[in-house]
Amino acid sequence: MENVSTQETVVSGNTEQNDLLYDLYPENILEEASLGKRFANYLIDVVGYYIFMLFVGLFLGIMQMTETLAIIDEWSNSLLANYLLTAVLYTSYMTLSEGLTKGRSLGKLITGTRAVYEDGTAINFGTAFMRSLCRVVPFEVLSAFGTRPWHDSWTKTYVVKKQD
């Protein structure tokens, strides 16, 4: 991991138990979130997204019943249209949740983590959008079994334990 000299630095698992030089680090070191917390973030965010989709589905159903959106009948049987709509809605949901909270989705709020740049600063709305867009790449979720998920490595971000 590249270390940039600014206010905060991201480190992997440096605690008093496994780092003899722990006392020499500046106080504002950020520790990467564990795989368990990352997985919890994912599960909570998926549940939040499904709740969001429930409301979107109810809205679209009402619109279809009132014949305001007649195009829904044509799209409902198209696998490509369903995939694209799902991708757009998931990207929108994750962008809004991370962008409005400077890197904290619903899952990250609950687990006490946040997404930051490599230098420890909060992500902006554009980066939240790029992270969300990376998440809809097919098989991206499997990249979490490697060193870093693609939505982190491609956007040069980390998920860290939140400092109070």
C-alpha cells in the first residue's frame, strides 16, 4: 500500500498486540476494516437495497395500475431491461448512501466503518459514484476474496474503522 504524507495514513491491522512500533505512530492512523466487518457491510447494504427496491416496486406498480407508465408492460419481460434497471437503481442507491455521508453506507454506519482515500481523507460524491459503478461489474463481489475488492482498488480507496 502506498503511503501518502498527509494528515492520516491507512495501515493494515496495526494494533498494540501485533506491532512493536505502535506507540511511535501518530494518533490519527486508520486501521483497515476486517473481512468480517466488510462482509457485514455487504449484507446490511443488500438488505437496505432490497427495502429500497420494495418501495420502488410499489411506486412502479401503482404507476402501472394507473396506466401512467405503459412502457413497464413492454420492459417487464426483457431480461436486459431488468438488468439495466437493477444496475441503475443499485448504483443510485449506493452512490447516494456513500456520497451524502462521505463514505458511510447503511452497513458502514452500523459496523462503524467508512470508505476513505489512500491518504485517509473522506471520499467525495464522484468517488462514491465510481465505487458504486464498479460494484455492478459482473463477478465484482468475488474480488473480495482477493487482496482488495475491485471497487476499492480501482478507485484507490479503503474501508477503515471509523475514528471518533
